[in-house]
Amino acid sequence: MPREEENRSKNKKESKVTPFGVKITAMLLVFCGLVALISLLYTLSAPTPKLSAAGLLDIFALSAFPIAYGIWIQKKKAFYASLILLESLVIIYPLATAFSLPGFFAENWIYLVSFIAVGIIAVPILISNKSHSFSGTFTFESAKTEKGVKRHKLLERLPVFNILYLIFGIALIIRTILPYDRVFGGEMVMFGSDDPVYHLRLIENMLFGNHFPHRIYFDPYTLFPHGDHLHFAPLFDLIPAFVTWLIGLGAPTHMLMETVGAYYPAVLGALVVFPVYFIGKELYSREVGLLSAFLIAILPGFLFRSILGAMDHHVGEVLFSTLAMMFLLMALKRAKGSDITFEHLRKRDLTSLRTPLVYILLAGFSFGLYALTWKGCVLFVFIIFVALFALYLIEHLRGNSTDYLCMVGVPVFLIPLLMISPFLKHSAMYSSVHVASLLIGALVVLLLSILSTVLTRKGIARYAYPVAVFCMGILALIFLNVLFSSQYASLMHAMGWVKYNVGMQVIGEMHPMDLGAALSHYSTCFYVSLAAFALVIYHVIKKWRPDETLFLVWCFIDLMILGVMFDMFGIRPPPIGQNRFVYYYAVNVALLCGLFAVQITQLSFAIFSDTGKPKAEKKIKGKSGKEKKEKVQKRKEEVPETGIAWIKQIKQYITPNRIIVLFVVMFIIFYPFPLNIANPFPANMPENFERSYYLAIRGPSVFHADWYESLFWMRNNTPDPGVDYYALYEAPPRNEDYKYPASAYGVMSWWDYGHVITLYAHRMPNSNPFQGGIGGTNENGSIRPGACTFFVSSNEEEANWILDELGTRYVISDLEMADAWGICSWLGRTPKFSAITVWAGNTEYYNSLLRYYNTMEARLHLFDGVSVDVEGKPIPALSHYRLVHESPSFVLPLVIIDENEEKMYWRPFSGDYNRTKSQAQILHGHLFSMPVGVGIEEVLNNETIPEILSSALNSTGFPLSEDSVVIKIDGTRWTIRDRTNENTFHINRKDGRLDVYLYGIPTGQPNIKAWTPEYIEPVSFVKTFEYVKGARIEGTAPKDWIVEIA
């Protein structure tokens, strides 16, 4: 019997047992092959079979069948072949989906999900097969050589990489597929309004002006008659220009340029998940990194700046600033861990310096990329300076060396300075503020290190250090103020653009953020991020890590520059804050929420755990711990992996308490998911995802389609200004105007539209979204020529003087500019007349509609420059303006009279001209006209209804009851109110006739009527006028003849 058992045991060991994980992998590969086969057959069964990118991927995926067989019989080549196949599908399929037409995703999403799911599940099972390696393949036990160890570490990271890449794919697909129809669905590629349009102008000029890679830094095609020195930093435009030039093999087309430009922000936005992951991983753990990466992929506070067509430099700011902070955190962590000092530099100890030095240089270089993307980089100069200053104080007070802070800080300030130095000659881009802030940052860091070293060597008490630093700082400020007063003033105002000012009242992105806006951008994650500050502060106090201190300062400053904290404490208006920085704090929110979720979950698991130890380490009665460990180890060596072990490991974490904790934490982060799971998509998703979904579907913010039609009309039907649109312009000296040819002229419009006039009409606006050419009122009451002073002017001579000063020939207006009633909000647009009055400096004066109707904006856009009678007040015709073009869309402003709520409000009625004109005729309520008869006016003045008028009204179907009264308004206007029938009639005398109007036309809804004043007609959404100075016509005609000129 003993011998038989021995033989049986020997046979069992010699028999080849297929591990459970291998079986699972083989079945997943077979499933992958079946999915590919079905997809390929579906493609080939189409009426017109066409081998697309999906078909090629399907053919490639069919190799899963032979690979599955090789995996089953455990062949070395099959192991690597499976990894190549699965990784290829995981990497390629999301990219193919993101850069294909939306139909690709609609038809192939099942295959996409299937392939990626197989890759995500199968790869970790493959590389975790420790006990039974494939024949000759690499495993933990065979990792003997250095090369084998490196290869194993690489394989170990694949599962995490796959998850991270999946998050990247999700971020990219959301940003490209959902807004695709909005951007590419029309006759032209649509870009976000304002800055994205001008970035396209700069790229277009670079590529088609035969001077790539040189970019213009002065543009005469804006801010006529001066031209504008450009403040846009160069890097953001150079990247898509280079990609377009490369793909086009040196001969790019406009369509290629626009396609690359449209996808550019989406790619940059999706790439942000990688530095966010590494920051979370470096500071805390992989779990924090992965969750943070997922959150930044879907947070609406960042997504709206990084979707298809939103080619603004803000997305570049986020990517490069986050990359810079990632490398800076790594540099501080490794410099502190290696305990590097100046002594290492003196001895050239490269062994200790090599790793920290690499990250220091990468941090400086990334910070330089950020500086080359946005001239406002002084924001992060300030953040890094504050963090390093705090680190110096803390490290010295703790008795630690501060050498490593100097070795990190000085290069991080000087490298960006070197990178921007070639562009310092462009004064509008970088100035003495940038040079001074970076130089002062490096110098202060160096001085703080010297002071710390001197005090330490002399044995002076540690608390003397902050006192000495404070005194030195005061002396330095006094020194700068006395000797370099102008530079001192510039430096003190370097962060002035985050302070509250007039621009914040009228420029959307400059509004301080309130709590409601914060919740719309971050949902409950905003509150979670505030709570997570407590965890970070606790870690800084308890564990003290310089990298985490930098993270705390970074998050705190990003939070404060939003202004939302002031709103939460009732401080309105806030001293600082702009909601444009919502995309910066989105990165902080993602990281703080990732930290909160993971650490609260881990803490709760530890609290609910029985012993906090694995079951294998529990002491069993009658056996020592040593014997138990030996037995467990022996079982691991003798028993082949069957897949049951890892299932048991998972089960030990699936306890009711831990499930509840996980549910609560996830509910807070992904509110209100999963309680809303029964709702239709996307309402069954987390609130942040739902908002991001609708933001992406809506696409970038673009102007009304009529604008593009009008601008192309202008481009083709107005005189060429005589300035080469694609030239590499030579900038004039600062404060001097560009020398234009005599044929050049300006186009007057509100500053919002300056860039689209430049790009699409190839004409030169008098004002632009750089807030140039707006005009205004001086302190002495005189006006500065500009857009706001022209459009609010009620004096034609004054308006003409403004246009003459600015060399204007054409005026373009739209309904948003003319909207003093607020009707554009109902069309998904923004009323802008109030903003015009704010810039003009007299908002309340124009609150009166009668005053508004006398402005140039109303006289042009509403009345086409002709004379009109408004409530008995004549408005004269304009003498020097003629309407030359109207866009095809028309809108009729109308008044809703709600007798149920006893209120009146304005609403729009839109359509083509015929539709809106017929509606206007109805809503004007014109019933009839009659000649002024003898005695009719006298009767009305006596507030009595003339019999002839009563008979005429009875014949219209609106008979007067006995309970009707006459109210005299003035000598030419009367109102009749019929209280019984609830009708009101207006009577106006004009040109010897009485016009009778019904005030309020029934709408079919109880007690709700609609009405439009007779002087308001349907208006085209965009109108173009030519400013004609006038002409002297000479000739002869007989006396008393009337000469008509047409």
C-alpha cells in the first residue's frame, strides 16, 4: 500500500495539469476570435462589402484561435503572441474609434467593449501564472538575470497600463465622438468662438504664408487702424502647425489643417489622465492614481475646454502645468529621499545626483513648455515660490538640510527663463514681469539656502530663521521700490488680473465663481475635495513630506483663485477670483477625490476587519504559527494553481460591512449613481458624467450660423483692404500704428466678433476679443472712440466722428448686440447690449427702452437707419448708413401678456422673413385706419368713444361693451379699455389718419396674449451696413424743379 501511494503521488506530480488561469485565458481568446469572426461576417454581408479599419482589425483578431490553442498546450510563443494580440487590440481599437466617424462607434461598440474587456481580464491572468509556467517561458521563478528582472517588471505593469489606457480611450472618445456632428456635420469645420478661431488664424498664416515655422507676433488684420501686438504664446500654435505640415508632407491643405486643429484639444485633454495618474501614484498609491485619472477624464469642469473644436490654449495650460507639477513632485521626493546636498555637487557624486537631476531637469523643461503655452505662467511661478518658501521654513525649523530645495528650485525657475528668452523681444507676450519673477524666484531660493546654511553652522536657534527671512524680505521690497520703482510696480500687479474689476461683470470667463457654478462643474466632488484637504493637512503634519506640501499649496491656491470660497462665506463681490480657472482646479478635484475615496475606504476596511491579518496567518488551536506557515508554504509548492486561491482572496474582502463602505464612498464620488440606475441613459450615470455628456454633445460654443454666411458674403462682395492676409508682418515700434495702405479700412462690430471677422471675412475689425478697441468714457467725461461708444451713441454726428477716427467703412451688428429685452436667452444665445452699456460706463441710463431705441445699435439693427415713430417720439433717419446685406434668419421680438400671473415679458419668434413678417402683421394688431373726421379727436379728448369708431370696431369682431373707457395719452395717442371683454385698443394719429390697433392677440391659452409694437418689424439676425461719408453732386436744373437722386 505505501508503495502504491508513492507511485500514485509520483504519477500525479509527473502529469501535466492545465492551470485554471490558462483555461480561462484560452476561453477568452476563443471568445475574442468569435467576436472578430462575427464582426467580419457582418461587414462582408453588407450590400456593398467594404474592408474598413474595423475589418482589418477583425482579420488581425482572428489569430486569437491558433493562439488560444497554443495557450492551452502552454507554448512559450503563444504566451507572447497572446500579449501582442491583446495589447494591440487594447491600444488600437480606442484610437480607431476616436478618430473615425461616429457611425464606426455606433456599429462596432459591442466589438470594442468585447476586445478591450478580454484584454483587460486576460493579460493579468496570463502574467500572474506563477506556479506553472509555459514551456520555456518567463515566470517569477525564472527571473534570474538582470534582463529577465526588467522584463518581468515590464510585464507586471501591463494590467495597470491597460486600465490607464482604457481611461485615456474613454476620455478621448467622449471628446471626439460626441461633438463630431456639431463640428464636422455642416458645410464647414466649426471651431469654438473667440480664441480658438484666432489660433486657427495664426496656424493658417504660418502654413499658407510660406514662412513655416515662423509665426506672426504682430497682426495688422485686427484692431484697425493700429494693428495688434499678439500676446498668445507660441507653443500652442506650433504643435498643430507642425503636425499638419508633417501629415501633409510639406504641402498641407486647409481641410487637413482644420481637421488636425479640431482634434488637437481633444487629444491634449485626454493625455492629461497620464500625469494625473502619476501624481496620484507618487503621492499615495496606484488606486488613487487610477481613480483620479478616471475622474479627470469625465469632470465637466475640464471637459468643456478639451472637446473637439475647442482649440483654445487653456487645454494646453492644464496639460503642461500638470506635467510640470508631476515632475516637480517627483524631483522633490527623490531629492529628499536621496538626501542630496551641495557636497554631492562639489564631489560630483553622480550616483546620488543622477536620478533627482533627471526629474529636476524634466520639471524645469515642463514648466518651460507651460510658459511657452500661456503668458500668464506667473500664476505657477507664484504657486511654486510659495511652496518652496514654506518648505524652507519647515525644513529649517525641523533641523533638516535645505540644500536639496535649492538644487530643485533654482533650475525650475531658470530653465523656463532660458526657454522664453528668444521671445522676450515680443513685448506683448513676455515682459519684465516674467523675467523678474523667475529671476527673483531663483535668487530668493538661493538666498534662503545660504541663510539656512549660515545659521545652522553658527548654531543659531532655529526660530531665528523665519525672523531673519521676514526682515530680509521687507528690506528687499524697500530696495526694489526705491531703485526700481517701475519694475516694483509691475511685479506687485503681476497677479492683478485675478482681482475683481469691471471686466468681470461682462466677460463670462472672468466672472467670480459662485457655489452653484462650482457644483455644476464638479457636482458633489467639490464638497469631497474640500473634505480631502483635511486628509492632506493631516498627512503633512503627521508624516511630513515635501512633495505633499507642494501638493497642498497647489490645491489651495487653485481653489482660492476661483473666488468660490468667498461666495460660500458671503463675501460678494470677492476680492479675487475668476471662473475661467475651473479647469485648473478640476485636476486638484480629481486628485483630492481619488485620495478621499481610497483612504476612507481603506480606513473603513481596517476598522471593520476582524484582525487585520490574512487568514493564513491566524493562529489555529493546537498548532504553532510556525507549523501553520510551513504547512501553507508546502501546499503552495505541491498543489498546482487551480484558480481557486485567487477567488478565495477576493472573497475575504466581500463582506457586508466592506460592501456598504464601498457603496457609500462611490455614491458620494459618483452621485447619484447607482441609485439612478433605472433611469434612461445618460440620466442613469453619475451626475458629472451626465453633464459632461451633454456638454460634449453640444460641442464647442460657436456663433450663430448667420454670422458665417454674412462674413463669407463680406469676403466676396466688399473691396479688398490691400494688406496681404498671409504675410509675415514686421511689427512697428511699440505705441506706434501699423502703416496701412490708403485702401485699408476697418469693420465695426462688438469685440466678441473681431476674430471671426479676421478669419472668415479676411477683413480688419476695429475691436477684438483681446478687449482692444472697445472705447469708453474718460474721467473728464470725454469719450474714447471704440465699439461701445459707437453703438450706444444717440447722436449720428458723434457716431460718425468715431468711425472717421477709426477708419471704419462697414458696420456689422447682430441680434445679440441689439437685444435689450433678453430674448436671445430663449434662443440659446447671450444678450450683449447690457455688456455694451457697462463698457460705455452708464448702464442705468440705457435701462429705458425709449433711450435704447435712440442708440445707434437700435437705429441700425431694428430700424435699418430709417425714421420711425416710437410711442409718439420721432427718431430721425440716419444719413450716412445703408443696409447692404441681411442674413437669412429673422426674429420677431414680441411681448407676452400673462393675465394669470399679471406680468409681461419679451419672447422671440424666429423663422424666415415671410413667416416672421406674417406673424408681425398679426401681433401688431392693426385693425383698420380711418381719416381724421371732424370732431373725432375732440370726442376722444373728452374721453368719450365716437360713434363712428364704435361702429368700426364692432365690424372687426371686437365689439365694445358699455364698460369701455377712453384714456388720453397725449395729443396724438389714445387708449380704449373694454373691461367686460378684456380688450385694449390703441389709437394713433399719423399723417391725417387714425390707426386703430388691438393690444394683445389671443394665443389660444387662457388669459395669455401676445403683442408686438407697430414700430418693431422682424429683424435679420446679422446685418451689414456701409458707412458712407457722403458726396458732393454738382449739376444744373431749372428753378423750382425737384431733383430726385437714386
